[in-house]
Amino acid sequence: MKIGGWQRFSLIDYPGRIGAVVFTQGCNFRCPYCHNPELVDPRRFGKTIPPGDIISFLAGRRGKLDAVTITGGEPTRQGDLADFLTRVKDLGFLVKLDTNGSAPFTLAMLLEKGLVDYIAMDIKGPLEKYAAIAGTEVNGRDIVASVSLISGAGIPHEFRTTLVAPFITPEDVVATAGLIPAESRYVLQRFVPAKLLASGLGEINCFTDIVIAALKVRLEKHLSCVAVR
């Protein structure tokens, strides 16, 4: 496991639980608005943290923390992810996985082994726009397969889209929502122009509150749960 950073305490990453957050290093996407550039751009990589250090910390927090969120970067690119999650689960923690959905075979394996309790998948936009948004070629079939796996896994999950213009428009969001089942939770994420992979993005790229509110109302006609974050 290449762990680029971690957060010892979080109240927001695993819904309804107190947890820690582990940030894996490396990603196959290059989304310009990514807010973790030091985990995506190899030129910005720092020293990695030994997985054993994380496990030792968690062992001493049993009864005080409930869960561990694995995010990135893209965690499914870690070849020993299953081994690490097994160690976390053996300590009695719930596991939440953040993913871009590009590795459905890895997701299927993790789900089969019962190593994940909650999954949050970023859906960048309509399939035809994926390459432009992600900054690389993406197999749309993998995205669709991951959505199907996650929504049918019988565990809590959410799909989420970051609202950043001009990469995605309100109509694109509606089309994106059509990729997920009506009963799944869909989260509209506000774009925060802070630390980003690409330069030149700012407040002008943010959806207004009025536009977001109108989108939420529109999507709620077809989806059972739409949230704004």
C-alpha cells in the first residue's frame, strides 16, 4: 500500500460514524479540479506512510473510532488493498471505500470478500464526456459495471458528481443521474476552488446555489434521495 497521508479523526467521511481517513497515493485519472493533487501528480508525491503504522494506531483506537475511510488518489490501484482492508476489518472497524469506479473487477473481489461496508463512487459526468473530464481515456463499460455492482451489493452506498463548469453542465448532471438506479443516493458536490490539480479554476467555475437547488428539485422527480454537499 502506498499511503500518502492520513487523518486520525473525522466526523464527516463515514456517514453517521466517527472514523479515521487513509489517503492512498496514485490515480489513473487526471481531473483538473481534483483537490488532492499531491496524491495524483507523481511530481508532487511525498514520503509514504508504512501501513503498519496505520494498523498500530487503529489497534489503539478500538472502542473510540468506528470506521476507516480509504480514499485517494484511487485506492483500487493498490495491489495489496484487500490485504490492508482485511487487517482493518480484523480490528473490528467498518470500512468505507471512495472510488472512481474504473476497476469493477477489484470492486467485485472486495465485495465478495466482505471487506467494504460503504462505497462512495464518483461519477464524473455523462459517459461521452468522461475522457475530457478525467483527462484520460476511460472505458465506459467499466463505469457502468461498477455502478451495477455497487447498487446491487446490498450495502450503503452513494454516487456523487462534482459540479464544476465548464466540464459539466446542468443538463450533463441530469444525464449522469440517469446512469444510477432510482433507489440509490446521489450527491451533488459543490466545487471548491482551493488546492487543485490544474491552475486557472476559480469561483467562475462554481454552480450557483440557485442552479444547484433547481437541479436537486429536478432530479428528485426520478431519484429517491438527492443530497447537496
